[in-house]
Amino acid sequence: MRDLPILAVLWVILSAIGEWVVQILVDHWPLIVSAQGEETKYAFIFLFRVGAVVFIGVTLAIVYPMIRWRVPDDDMTDSAHQYRANWRFVAPWIIVTTLLNGFFIVHPGITGLANIWGMAVAAANNPNTVEVDVTAKQWSWHFSYPKYGIFDATTLVLPVDTPVKFVLHSQDVIHSFWVPSFGIKKDVIPGEDRVLFVTPNKITSTKDNLLTRVQCAELCGSGHSTMRAVVQVESTSDFESWARQNGSSSMRSAGAGRGSS
Amino acid sequence: MSAPVTYEKLSARQVRMYWGGLWLILLGEAMIFVTVFAVRFLMAQATVSPDVNRLLGGLITLVFLLSLVPAQGAVREARQGRNDLAGRSLGIANLMGILAFAGVIVDVVTVKLDPGSRFGESYFLATGYHALHIVVGIIVLSALWSSARRGRFNINNHWSVEGGVMFWKFVVLMWVLLYVIYFWI
Amino acid sequence: MSAHAASRPRFVEIVWPILRASVLAAIGYAIGSFGIAVIRGGTWTDQLSIVVGFVLGLLGWLLGGGAFEAWVRPWFGHENTWNEGHGITRFFRYNTDHKVIGIQYMWGAGLAFLVAGLIAMGMRWELLTPQLDFFTNRTWYNTAVGIHGSLMLFSVSVVAIVGGFGNYFVPLMVGADDMVFPQVNGISWWFVLPGIMALLLSPLLGGFETGWTGYAPLATTDEAGQLLYYLGVFSLGVSSLLTGVNVIGTAVYMRAPGLTWNRIPMFVWAMIVTSVLNVMWVPVVGVDMMMGVMDRVVPTAFFGAKGFPLLWQDLFWLFGHPEVYIIMLPAWGLWLEIIPVFSRKTLFAYRWAVIGFIAIALLSGTVWVHHMFTAVSAARLIPFMTDTEIISIPTGFIYLSLIGTLFQGRLRLTTPMLFALFSALNFLIGGGTGIFLADVPSDFQLQDTFFVVAHFHYTILGGMIFGWFAGLYYWFPKFSGRMYNEFWGKFSAWWMLVFYNLTFFTMFVSGLEGMNRRIATYLPDLTNLNVFTSINGFLFGVGFFVPLLNFLISAYRGKRAPANPWGARTLEWMTSSPPPHENFETIPVVREDFYGYGQVKEPEQGLFPNPTTTRPTGPTTGDD
């Protein structure tokens, strides 16, 4: 019957339009300024591109019959085509959906995670990694840089293109450490230390774009909405001078002393 | 108020339905205890606090296990339509259940466990939740005893006794597991 | 049965059991809370007082509504003297007729939906501006979020279809004269209102901060309204559990002759699978709630810094994820019931759809950590991402069946059909966006943003609620005996589709633009998105008055409905609208499946009156 070729053509045309729309959205994507954020953004966009085609296909399969085979409400005639199953439809559907799902698990699922973990391992072994102790409490953020002797800062200042190791502590309830433009977050659990590695890759700050801010992302009480902090990503030299200005005169080694927590 | 009559005859299908329903409820209840016991191992791994009163726990276990004798006896007697004997057996089982419950209360009140400690909190969660089930079991046995005294059961319809005693057996089984898991392992 | 004096005024005759239940509830609460206060030398608003008060109040409520005469006295060997009423009085008292109970659940769900929906309108009013202006402080906003979510998830989503349609239609669809345990069924509804009341009264104790997910340790240290959250959810859970046992038992034991397992209607399959999930997982969340209460009241330290803060989430989501399938499965069942009827076409791939339901249920207990990807250790990420992705495969079988049925059918786009198809389209977006959340790297950015809020509203509101409306319009003629107004029905379907999508699609964008969840105030750059969302949200909300009025007015003034206005083939349509008390005048004998259109000529399909078949003996009164 001629429906199948028509559907196929419609699917191709609408998918092309759909991909064009997706591309416009991708070109206007919210700001992402970290290496890890590139991974999470890539994963989303990959799924978006493939998902758009699938979505258009299934929507077409539902809407086309609504138009093509519509009859008045009081027409009780049975359809002339009656079949309980058709392996030509069932088998490809099951095979394709299974393969597609399996594929997504591997890519961008496992591959994305592998990349993020790889970056974390590299950062852990990198002597240049800046360590920031993050203390979350109801309802503010406090940052300490043990190597630089900076304690209890309320602005997060970071060097660009340098791995940062965030060590997350909570003084009370569960919070979540999130800088939207870093594209990744991690929950902060009382009684445990959590570690998040981020490598910012653009010089920017909360003044430039509100997405570059620390925002608590786990409901933590009445102050949750305003539990924020200003973020500044600077060049390495600017960061060093900031650290020198704000740190204690005697530089402490990494092991001694911690942020007030 | 008309005089109470004995129960109508149950068909085999109805009996199967009632057993099916009871097993479904017990399945749900079992999920409760699976969760509670799993939490215990998560919280305190295999350690058992030395402060648990094994002797008292053992006595409670003994009373529970002994209560199964009159309970099962009541089932047998109800099957024969002997309401008088069944009533007496149910009464004895009930009293033993109440005695065991009293033991649990004494234990919970006197045990020197800190409810904020890892082992202590799971201990109180388990004994508390189980105690609620003992209370339900006592109510069930009391109701069955009262019905038997009014001559409601007969050869053709004594399912309430079978089902109620099965629930009591479940309560006893859960206690035995609790005793092993919280007092010994 | 003792008769009540015929001279008593009608209104009192209707409401006295509910009044008695309320009075006994208040007395029970007073005894419990004051009793504990006196014993321990505290006040009656202490936490333990509240807990014990609630338990005794619940007991008083249950007994007052009729369980004392109908349950307690017969247990102890007396006669059951409870009058189950007649006409409208049946609905306001303990009653064992599954049709009455179904309508009680439908009203409960409807009222909870109205209240929770109004709360949502309040939330959207607040979010029209970046500052706090409608709610006096953020605790009240968080409490509103919590009550909205808890009511919708625990007292609408499950109660509406599982409690409402499940109770009313499962016995009818299997050809039975009632549920397998009518007494248990009768009491199950009475747990719903106390649960709703507990949640609605939580502001009296200061509200609660955690939202419907009740995360500890915030839940341990916030306002005392959290206790009512625990207790309310527990009560609502008991109701689901009891309904679940009844549905499984009815489907297993009460099927009409000839209704073999491979002929069971899709809605009944969905209900069976849903009920198994209910029986297994509701007890787990019950334990979680109990531990939450203990952490506040004893206090224990299950979820604190010295305990396992994530344990609350693990136990909650072990239940919580199957819960969303408990919510969706009946809606999927409704799609596959309604679409063949209005396509006049055999249901496609019945076996695969059933396999899909069962596989989804089996997998649903293995995926819960995907709610916690940003909180758990790395080792748990890949296994749970894998299971979560895999569950899309059996979900796809439902679309397989749906699409195969639509293709080459003769589609009558009546209101139920429109809602079923719109539900399928909405759920496609909802389920599809779930892929972005199942993928861990993508989830790392999206977790706890409005993207998640949009995703679950698309699945639950776009999927289940639209499905609920499909069922309401489909079955309205059957349970009310009258036809609704078709024009206003279609109007409501299109209105809801348009404004629903305008409201919630925008939230995907807000989430990507950095708006996180459960915030009363936000940064000014998000204002335009939120204004757009709120205005469409108000229009969407207003639209609900159309079906409300349509149903209310049609129930009294609609055209009388025939037994089978849609030309459907399942058993509920083979009896009058509404059905008589015993459901069928003679027991139906099923001779072939319900989805074979265009194959068998009338009158042999479905019901064949056979006077020689004896009715299987149902449960006796005074017994369980």
C-alpha cells in the first residue's frame, strides 16, 4: 500500500527539519566553560540529535493515522484490515530499539563517563591541580585553599585551564555543589567527603554570565533558593596574584590545616 | 440483635481465594522484615552489641514457640467443629502471646542500648515493628477466641482459625529470625 | 440489618457515618496526644504525642465510618449489623460494593487533584517574579511544593486509576460480581482521607521543607509538619496495599468461565502487574517512613551524619521508582483498551504488550539509583544506567502495539480517543526525555533542574493524567448512566493539550538555562521563561473546569447512556449503564478474546446468556 512510502518520505523530510531546529538550538546553547561540561553537553546533544529522529518517527506513526484513516464519530464499521501481529513490523522494531538502547548505554553513556573519570584520574596525578575545600552549610558556601593558606572565602576564584579538585563537606544536611556553566554537579553529603574534578576552560565570571555561579542543587531548607556564591575564573597569573594577596603570609603545605569546617 | 449463628459453608474455591489473599499480605509483610533486617546488616554489619539480653530473648522465643502448640491444636479442633476445645486452645495461645509481648516490652525498656548507636537503632526499629505485629496477632487470636466461644466455627467453615493461626505462625517465625539476627549473629 | 428511622431527615441520614468517623477521629487524636503528654509531662504538640494521636485518630476514623459494626464485632463472633445504605447514602459510609468504593476513590482523587492543582497555581503565581511576593516566606513555599507533590503522587496518581477505575472495573472486566475481598476493599478507601488530611494539616505544625521525597537529614531537623508527611504517606500506602491484594485476587480467582489468561483485557493485565508492584514495594517505603519518624522522635540516627544519609534515598527510591510504574501501567492499559475500540481494529501484538508490562515491572525494581546519580559512588553508575536504559525497550512494546493498532484502522476521534492519543504523544516526550536523564554524563548537568520537573510532569501529567481523563470520558457513560457533552469533551482535550505543552515544554528550557528545582526565588534572567510558563499554567489550570462542569452537569442532565455506546467488546459493556448491584444479570461466558474486531458476527461475541450456568458462590458477609 502506498502509505509506507509516504510515511518514509515524510519521516525523512520532517527529520531534516527537526535536525535543522536542533542545530539552531545547539548554536544557542547555554554557556559551558569546563572540560567536563563539554562532555555532559556532548552527551545531551548526541542523544538529542538521534532522539529527534526517533521522536519524529513515532509521532508521525501516531498522527498520520489520525488524519489518514479518520472516520466520523458515529461510524461503527469495523476496519477492513484486521491482523493480530506482523513480524515484519514487530521484529525490526524490537531489534532496532534494542540495538539503539544498547548503543546509548555505550555511547555517550560509558564513553562519556570514561572521559570524565579519565580527566579525574589525570587531575589527581597532576601536581598543578588546585585543591579547593568546599564547605556547604545552611545556607552558604565557604571555600578554602589549603595550599595557599586561604580560608573561609565566600567567592570562588579559579585559574583557567587548570584542573581543580573540589573536596566537598557538609555541616548539616545534603546540599549539591553546582556551577551551571561548568556542566556538572555533585551532591554534598554530611559525614562524608566527596570529590569533584573540574577544569574550567574560559575566563569568565558571574558578572559576565549568571550561569557561572555556585548554586545549591539539592533542597536544603528555606534558604535553598538563595544558597549561591560568586565565581570568578581568571588567568593563571591573575589567580596567583589573588591567592598571594589573600593567603596568609607563611605559605602552608598541603597537609597542614584545613578550611574552617 | 439476632442470636449469632454458625458460619455458612465455604466452597473449595473460596478457601483457595482466602489463602491466596493471605499469602499476598504475608508477602508484603515479609518485604517489611527483609528491609528491616537488611538495614541492620548495613548499619552494624555482623556485630551484635554485648548489651543484648540473650536470656530474656531466649525466654521470649521459648514462649512464642510453645504458643504454636495450642495454636495448631486450635486449628485441628476447629476443623472438627469443636468450638469449645478450639476456644480454650486459642485462649491459651493468646495468653502466651501476651506473655511474650510483655517480655518484649520489658526488654525494650530495660536494655542498655543507645537508640542513637548503629546497632541500637536497628535493634529498636526491628523489635518495635515486630511488636506492632505481635499486637495485631493478639487481637486476631482474641477475636478468634471470642468467635469460638460463640460457636461460630464448624466443619465446613473454620478458615478464620486457619488463616489467623497462620498469621500467628508468621509473627513467631519473624521473632525467631529477629532473635537470631539481633541477639546472636 | 437494623433499619434507621424513616423519619430521620435525609441529609443527616447521608452524612452521619462520616460525621461519626470524624468525631471518633478527633477523640482518638485527643486521647493519644494528651495521653502521651500527660504520661511524659510534655505538651500535646510534642512529636510523640502527634504520632500516637494520629494512630489513635486513624483508628477512630476507621471504626466510626462503619468498621466497628462491620469488622470488629463480627471478628469477635457477633452479627454484622452494619447497614451499607442505599442510593447516595452508600458513598458516605463503609460499603463493600466495589462500584461504590470505586466512586469513593474517584471523588477522593478528584478532590485531592483540585487542591493540589490550586497549590500548583499558587506556586506558579509566586514564580511570576524573581522575588518572594506571594508566599510570606520560603518555608511555606517549600511546604506547598511538598503538599502538591505528595498529594499528586500518593493520593491522585495511584488513587485515581488504581483505586477508582481498578475497583470499579476490574471485577466487571473479568465478569465477577464483586472483588474477591469486599470487606478489605471497603476499609481500604478509609485510609485515603486521613492521609490527605495529614498532609493538608502539616502547615499547622509549621509545614515541612523537603518536598514529596522527604530526604533526610533535612527531614530530621526541619519543622514538625514533616511528621504528618510521614504519617500521611504511610496511611495512603496502606490503602494501595489493600487494593493491590484485592486486584490480584480478583484477577486470579474470580474470572468468568472462558476468560483464560491469554484473553485477559489489557487494563486488567496492567492492574495485575501494578498490584504486584504495590504489594512488594509499598512496605519498603513504609519502613523508610517509620525510620524517618524514629529519627525525629526517639531520636535514632539512621540518616544523620553518623549514620547513612543516603539510606533514606535508597529505600525511598526502591519504592519510588516502581511507584512511577504503578502510576503509568494502568494508563498504558487504558491506551490499549481504548484505541482498538475507536479504531474498530484488533489490538496489535497483544502478547508483546503483555510481555512489555511484565518486563517493565520486573525491571522497575532494579533501576532506582538513577534518581541519585549525583550522590552515589562511581561504582553504582554504570550498572544502574544500563538497567535504566534497558527498561525503555519493553516500554517501546506498548508503542509497538498502539501503532500497529492505529495503522489502517477506522479512527473515531471521540474524546476518549483524543485523550488516549494525546497521552501517548505526551508520554513520548516524557519517556524520551528520560533518556537524557538515564545517561549519566547528561544527568550530571540536568539532575535537580527544571528539566527533571518537565520530564516527570510529561510522564505523569501528560501521560497518566491525560490517560485518566481518557478513562473518565470512556467510562463515564458506564458508571453514571449518562452521556457527557461531546463538544465540550473534545474542547477540553485540545485545550489541555495545547496549554499543557506550552506550560511544561518551557521548563525543559528553564532547566537547561540553569534553573534548579524547588526554589521560590530565582535570578532575573529567568524571568521571561517563568512568566511564560506561569501564564500558560493558569490557562491550563482554568481548563479543568470544563471537564468538571461537563461531568457534574451531565451526571444529572445528560442523555441516558445505553449499555454499550462505543461498540466495545469487553465485559463491562455487556451489562447496563450503570451495572446492577450484582454486575451481571447472568454470568457471562467468554467465548473468544475481546479485541477481535470485524471477525465474529453479533450476537455470539462476548456475552452469551446461559441460564444453566450457576453463579460461583461469592464471599459471605461477616467473613473475609
